[in-house]
Amino acid sequence: MKKLILGILATGTLLSACRENEQTAVSDFTGNETVYALQAGSTYNISGTATFKEKKDGTAFIEMALTGTEGTAQFPVHLHLGNIASPDAAVAAQLNPVTGTNGTSQTTLLQLADESKITYKQLLDLNACIKVHLAASGPDRDIILAAGNIGKSTGDVSSGRLGVSTCKSE
């Protein structure tokens, strides 16, 4: 009986700790969020969403969720200036890579590649796009798995994967 009571108390303590951690994580955000669609950018059948969430400190937390990825590969993700059809678009920021096994990535974006600070609200005002690349270097770097316009570029809709341009070589 004593073991049963101790087990129940331990379970209750664990559940309470989990709830506190969930509340802490949720309380980091303002509740403002914007979801952008990512379309297939090549012959690979990969698409998904990029969700931008505003943190209480004003920064942006970006969650990528793709379908169609597999394996243990890490797919580089770039925030580019201009829309997805802009040729040789400059990289504004590198986001954390998408993991092939689950198709996800999470990044807290504090600054752009030029080291200027960026907030959630400023990010929504950018004329930009997100591109998920097959590889970080070599010829596969120019293969875009998924892409989507963000911010002020959302009105610039191109026609499917044929409208996705390659990126500026570094």
C-alpha cells in the first residue's frame, strides 16, 4: 500500500512539472502568428508551412513543417530577399536546417546575415521568401525542395515550381 501511495504521489508530481513546463513555453509567446504556405520547388513532392510566432521580446520564432521528406539528411533553409521568382536572390538569414526524418525545423531569428536586428513585425514587412535547399553546396544546392513568399511578397504568386528561381551562389 505504501508503494502504491508513493507511486501516485510521484506521478502527480511529474504531471504537475510537465504542466508547468508547457505553461512556461506557451508564455514565451504573444499569441501573434502568421502561417505561410511552402510549395514544391522541384520535381520532389515536398511542401508544407512556415509558421512565424512572435515572442514576448519581439523576436520571431520560425517553425518549418514539411511533408515528403525522409532519411537523415539535413536540408538547408534560407530566408531570401525578394520573392521566390527573383533570380540570384541574396540570403538574408540562414535558418536551422529541416531534418529529413520528421520534416521539421525551429529557429529563433534574432538578426539577419548583415547582423542587423530583426523583430517579428519587421519580418512581416520584408519583401522576402523562404527556400529549402536539397544540399548546402555543390550542384544540389540549386535544387529547391520547397519555397514560399513571406511578408510583403505574399501577393507575388508565381505559377508552381517553374516560378521558383535558383539562389545567388556564394
